[in-house]
Amino acid sequence: MYMEFIFKELDQDKSGKISASEIRNIFASNNISTNKDVDKIIKECDKNNDGEIDYKEFMEAMGLVKK
């Protein structure tokens, strides 16, 4: 339940996926990260290579679902 809430908060446009621009916005508002860091996060989490992180990929990245 908590992870779903967090995912929905990160998914600012409510598309059902977290995009690189959404991650950049969140990081920028907290004065952290660089574009290189965001690219690394997307690359590591985006298993279907669509450029975004869906809920299953998010849960896998959090270690809550087996890959």
C-alpha cells in the first residue's frame, strides 16, 4: 500500500509510469542529482527499455518483487 502511494506521487502526470523528466523534477526540487544520475536510474530500473519505470519495475527496483 505504501509503495503504491509513493509510486503514484512520483508519477506526477498520472500516466502509470515514472519518466526521466518526472525524476529530474523531483530531484531538482530537492537540490539533488544530475542528468547523469537520472539516466543511470532509468537504465537500471527500466527492464522493458521503454524509457520509463512502470509499477512492476519500480517494485523490482525496491527489492519487493523478484526479477
